Amino acid sequence: MTPTPKSPAPPLYAPFAHLTAPGSALYRRTMQTFLTAKERFAVHLRPEDVHAALPAGERPAELDAVVNALDSLVKWGNLRADPDTARVTAVEDFYRKRFVYQLTQAGEAAEEALSAYDEALGRRGALQAVALHDIVTQLRALLVLGAEELPDPAKTYLALDALTSRFATLAENARAFMGSLQRTIDLHDVEEEVFLAYKDRLIQYLERFIQDLITLGGRIAQLILELEDGDVIAPLLRTAAVREAADASPEDAEHAEREACARWTGRWDGLAAWFISRNGRESQARLLRGRALGAIPQLLAVVRSLNERRAGRSDRSADFRTLARWFAEAPDDDARHRLWRSAFGLYPSRHLTVDADTLATRMARPVPAATPWAEAEPLRISPQLRRTGSYERRGKPRKVEDRSEARRHLAEIAAKQAAETATARARLATDGATRLSALGELDPLAFGLFLQLLGDALATWRPGMTHTSATSNDGSMEIRLTALGDGTTAEVTTPGGTFRGPDHIVEIIDLTERDSRR
């Protein structure tokens, strides 16, 4: 019987050698054939099976090419060859080279890695507003579990696992989408016609996600703070770590719980840092909102540029290319010189200045216009003219202006504005929920801040809603608005007049004051 070919153990990363070997396309197709067969629960494949499964356009004409590819993959450790004894009908068949092939563990791992690589390169990502709703739901479930005296370990683990899984998907898809969006803005991976066709939907998509992020981002941050301030989340993380460590092997049991607890704590810290700004570092949600907001005018600028290009407006590069073509098509050098003078206006000059002495000299000794420069009288040029382009400096040189007073004045204005903004925030902040009509009189700065908050809250209002909340663009204020059904009208007095509208229950929170207390 022909023994199974023995070869030295392949190097650690030898299963990836077929990517750079000649004929790599055939190797990849062959490995994909084995993966497809594995999904159909086929263990072994013969060379004839592989040859028949290859696409018609990529199938070698001879079976020997497939056999050679299979032997190379065996040598690299992607496949394993076993003697094919099923088709032996005579003694001499034992001495023929007949093998069946199957995937090795290393070969399967290499294909999984390549599939993940191809998938990551082709992923465009998405801004998953639905994931924000799911995160709110899971955080509320954790609050309910934390209120129990003895939270159920299974429910706690499942809630935390669902939360982290949904958050990981949200963060990864947002990163991939913003990367693909930047490539779209640069027109690197999209045709111009395709971009112009779906630009409106893309901008609407961004605006809808920004609106959901403003609404739900503040709500998620509030739920995270409630879980942390009440010391609710720490016991839940320990409970999930204990349940996860329960299935650890005996040799890992000693430190499995500690490692699991560290992993869950790190996941929670990452979630909190994504939605809450701390220690002078902006949250990822705020950065994402800023990038999404900045992408909209960039997209509009690209659209404007494409429309101008399509309308026939040329840029400087196009003008120079056209001029170069005209130079190449000119019949002779005289035509090229005329084109040069017409395009750039660099005419030959005879005199830099014309004054009374120049005119007198010209009358006494006329110089023909065709006189070459080398034969004409030299022209004396002032060093000042050569250096600056002007015969003389007019007036005194400008003194270096001392701007320290202006900088001090600007610093005072900035400090005054910051103090006024802090005062306005303190004036608007309510001690719990109150009626909108109870806000009283507001100064212009506080009233402007109030209108911005009210506008952010009303922008998230939908038919049938009775309660909403929103945070300001800078994340310093939060407003919670609840509709009243009594039909009353609220009045807010300002120096410029009286603001009237339906009365609501309102709660305004100064988030900067709370962060400073923390």
C-alpha cells in the first residue's frame, strides 16, 4: 500500500503561503471548494470532485493541475491527504497515487481569517439608531434588576451580555460608516453619478441619526449615571463575572472570576466613556455627532463642486490643460509666441519709467523698436527698485503694534461671557420638575439659552408623545419636557416682550454643576 506522504511540519504561518504563490487564484478557489463541501457535511474530496466544483471560467483544462494544487496545499498544511482505498479493486491499485483530501485545522483557521479580512474591507457600516433604543431598554432592565434584593444571575448576565453586544455592534458600525463616508466625500470609492443620485437620502440619513443621538444619547447618559451613582452596576458586574467564571476549567478557576470581573468592568467603562464626557475628554457620542454634523456641509460642498463641473465651469487645471493643447496644435513658433503673449500678457518692455529726461533723450537719439536689448544703451535701475519693485518708500515704516492690551481685552470679554453663560445656566436650572409658567422673568441671555433647549426638546417630539428629553449641543444642559392636558398657557416675561405657549412640566438640569460635584 502506498503510504501517506510524510513531510516536515510546516512553519507556523505556512497556511497563508498560497496567497503569494504563483497561481494563488486557483489555490483560493480550491480552498473555498473545501469550505463549501464542509458546510454540506462532506469530509473528504477527491481531485475529480474538486475539479468539477470549480467555476467553469476558472477550471483548469487538465486534472493534473488540480492535483498539483492539492499537493501544494498539503505541503503548506492547508489540507491533509489520506490514501483513497475505497476505489481499490486490484492489488496494483495499492501502488498507485490515489488520495482523498480534507481541511486541516490550520487551513480552516486561515480561511476563516481571510473571510473576516475580506468582510472587514467590504464593510461600509451603518449609523444604527435602533441600537440606541436597544441600549436604553437594556439599561432600564439593569435598573430593575439592581433594585431587586438578590438579582437573578442568569437574567443579569443575559442583560449585560445583550447590552455590551449591542453597544459593540453600534460602535463598530459607526466607525466603519464614518470611514466609508469620508471616502465618499473624497469620491474615492463611489462614482459621481451614483453619489449625486443618493446624496439626498444620505443627508437625510445623517440628520435622522443626529436627531436620535441627541435625544437618546442624553437619555443613555442619564441611565448610566443613575446606575453608577446608586452603586447599582458594580454588584451586577460581579454577578455576571461569577456566572461566567463558573464554567472555567479547574486549572483556570482560581483567577477566572477576577479576570472576568476585570473584563466586565472594562466593558462598562468603555460604554460610559462613549456617552459621557469625563476628565476633560469628550465622549465618543459627542465626537460622532460633531463628525456627522460636519459631514453634511462637506457633502453639500462636494455636490456644489460636481454641479459646477457638470455645468461646464472649468478650474485652473482644466484651463492649463486646454492651453497646453493649443500650444501643441500651434502651426509654428510665431503662433506660439502670439499665444504666449495673449495668455500671459508678458510683453517685451523698453522702459521702466518715462519722464521728461527720458523723452528728451528719446527725441535726441531715437532708438528703433527692433533694437535688441544687448545693443541698446544700458538702463540704470535703482537697487531699491530691484529689491522692492518701488523706487522709494512712501512714509515712515510701520511700527510694530503692541497687541497685549487687545489680548487682555479679549480675555476679559471671554471671561465675562463665560461668567454670564454660567449665570444663565444657574438661572435656568430648576430644583426638580416645575411648570413652564413658573420660570418667571428671564434676562436676554438666559432666555436665548432657554429657547435653544426648548427647540432641541421639541425637535424630538413625535405625535402621541407626552414626554421627551434632550441635551444642549455642548452637553452642558439637559431639559425634560412633559405635556399637560389641562390646556393652560405659560408666559415667560423678557425685556423684549412676553413669550407665550402651551404650559408643560419642565425640568432643566445643569450637567456641568453635577460634574463638578462629582
